[in-house]
Amino acid sequence: MLSIIPVPIWNKDDITLRALWLLKELSVFFCEDTRNLQKLFRIYEIDRRNKKLYSLHSFTSDSSYMFYLELLQEKHCWLVSDAWTPGLSDPGKQLIKYCWEWSLPFEVLPWATALIPAVVWSYCDTSQFVYLGFPPTKKWRQTFFKKIMTFDQPVYIYESVHRVEKTLQQLKKLWYNGLVFVARELTKIYEQYVFWTIDEIMLRIQNGEIVLKGEFVLWFLNSNEN
């Protein structure tokens, strides 16, 4: 049995009672970085001496997955990301896929994700929207950004702090002239929500009004919709 359990993006109080109970009770954990999970144990004052932590990331081997699936047939295990909900733009999706293929039971607990707060904060109608995850880091980036410009609905993506400026510059070269919404450092003390044109966003990055720190959710609304 696999429990897919969200953990706080940052604020330690943003955890459900159910997730906290499972964090205390379960003994086998699959996680992106075992060091981050150990920090959670310390934050919630949980004794981790009887807990087994296994890494699950983009470089996890097929043999490791087979071992994990065997564990799932014997034990109740936890799948956790470094932050927010596993299976949404992170390596946990592959384990979920294997659970389907092997007919192994799993449950998904609701809660933390950076996407939904960003959607709720948006000023426009979000009864329909498009989520595209992280852009490719190298190959197919141009195709990815051209695709953004084809949608009538608001489009949301995640982006690394190291590539935010590059992403805005690429869209400007493609003559994107709609609005851009930036959500940064969600749930942290300095969380920030702003929306302007690309030129205005880039100007505010340059003058320090938008600090390049933390993870970003970017939202795009084509000009015919704003």
C-alpha cells in the first residue's frame, strides 16, 4: 500500500492531521532527498530511528523501482516530495505509474501545491485553465513557449529561479504581448504575487522589486483575453 502525502511548501503549520499521523506511524518512506525528510522529522519532533528512507528521483534505476514495488506488496509506505504534493511535476509520478501497472493499491491525500494558490490569486476567470508544468530545460523550449501562445485560457507553469529571466526573454522574442502573473516564495514570509507585462516584470526584476529567490509559478494571459 502506498500513501501519496503532501508536506508543507514552507510553513510548518500547513500540514493536515492525517498527513502528520501517517508521518509518525509509517516506517518506510520514498523521497526525493532523505535529508529534507529528516528535517521534517525534526520539525515535528518525530523519532526516526525505526524508519527506512529510500531516495526516489529522476535518476532512480529500474532495479531500485523493482525493489520498491516489492516493498509496497509487503508494507504500507509513504511517497513524499521535497515540498508540496508528490506526482505533480516531480519524480514520484513514475512510482504511481508502476502502482497502476502492478495493480498495487495507493491513496492520495489532498493539500499542498503551489499551483492552486496561484490559480486562486489570479484576477481573471479560472473556471478553465491550462497547467503545463516545468518548461524543458534545453530541447523543445521554443516549441513549449509557442504552445503557450495558442491557448485562450490562462496558462500556468512552474519555473526555476535560474531560468525565469530567460523564459521571459524567450516569450518576448516570440512577440508575446499578454499579461504575466508571478507567484514567488509561496507560503513563506516574503511570498509575492504580481502581474504586469513582460517588460514591466523584467524591469522590476532588474531594480530588485522582484527578487530572484525561491521557486516561481508563472501565469500567462494572451492579449485577446485580458
